[in-house]
Amino acid sequence: MSQEEVKTALLKTIEGLQNNPNASKVVFRAETELMENVRCKAKVRNFPPMFTDEPPELAGGDTGMNPVELVLVALGTCQEVMYSAYAAVMGIQLDSVKCNIKGNLDLKGLFGLDPNVPAGYSRISFETIIQSSASPEQLKQLAQTVESHCPVLDTLQRPMEVTGKVTANGQPLSMEAAAE
């Protein structure tokens, strides 16, 4: 798809949302399943399944990215998609966009060795590298737009409610009782 086709498709979607604001609410879904040991299968829409695994130090076979690496991948690819989309709409030619993402994680939290250490990332940093003949002012405006509208960046930066439930052998488990 050319940059002009990207622009046309996005502007058509934006116009549709302006005409029907209720159409803006969407739900994304994923289904995952533990296969063996710490290797999992993930399915999204009608795509072929993707597999995750852990490195040997975390009891895995190292046959795929692990879930915390996928968080970094999600951030980087979302940034790149947003740069492409907004550049097309803004009429900015991009030659290339690449992201380098790093996440700092303390394994003491993962293994419950220190109650003061979070199980997840304590810090995520990224660098987006753009090649373009556009002016520095245009690229700065593009970067500001992407930073303020990237869904994955927003998800990582903004506290939000995450709910879950556990069903075992067809019966819901009461997590309140387990926490007491």
C-alpha cells in the first residue's frame, strides 16, 4: 500500500467516525494457551498462531519471544505504525522508521523474592530513529502527534483498570478467599 493509499484509507475511517461517533468503540481480542512447560500459543483473529517461550534461565526452550519482550515489541511496532499513518495524513515522506526499546526488569519481583520489587518492568525506554527529507519542524510536529496518540504508549503510561477471573474445572475460583 502506498503512502497515498494509507492516507486515503485513514481519512475515510476518520470521516466515518466523525459521521458515526458510536463506531469508535472497538474491542480487540486474543486467545492464549499453555502448550508445554512455559511455551504458549497465541491466536489473534484469523492469523496463524504465534508461540512464546522463555529463555533457558527461566525454564524455557528459547523457541520464541517471551511475554515481556512482546510488550516491548508492541510498543515499537505501534510507534512505527503511528509514524507511518500520521506521516501519510500530514504529507510527510518517511524513508525509514526504526525503534530500539529497552525494558528494565528485576527478577526478584518475578520470583517473589522481594515484596518491594514489582514483577513487571520498572522502566521502559525507547528511541525512534527516523530517516526523512522533511524539515525538522515537520518531524517534530509528527513526533509530538505520535507520542500523544500511540495506543500502546498510552496504555503503558496511563493507569487503567485490568480485571480478570480464574475458572478451574468449570467452576469460578473466588480470588477474594485466596487473598485472605
